[in-house]
Amino acid sequence: MNPRISSVTAIEGYKLRLLFDNGEHRRYDCSNLLNFGVFQELRNKRYFEKAKAVDGTVVWPRGRDICPDTLYLDSVRGES
């Protein structure tokens, strides 16, 4: 099983700064999701900034979330 999210911060360019429970800092780019179904509302920056770490993944209001395995496998190492 891949590591799970401990904390998340929404940053410029529709990216998420992630801290995983194994201590890794990674970045995930959400821009490829912005034209896809339920994720279109992430275009609203205020909404995007409401990202929270809950139960090992990233969630937004109204039940939006991203699979924690996807977040780990498709993210890049680094804090910025």
C-alpha cells in the first residue's frame, strides 16, 4: 500500500503540496482534472483552496476527493 496524506496545502497553479505519512513531501498538479466531470468546480480558486487531508486523502466540500494512490503515484517529490 502506498503512503497516505497527512497534510495538504493548495498552492499556485492548481497544485497541491502534500505531506505523506512516510515523511515525503510531494506536489500534485490538479490542472489536468479541471475539464473532467465533477472536478470542473476545482477551477474556482476559492473552492480549490478548501482542500483538506481527511482519512489519508485529499477532500473538498460536496464529496470531491482524489484517490490517495493516484496522489502518490502521479505526484513529484519536492516541497514547493
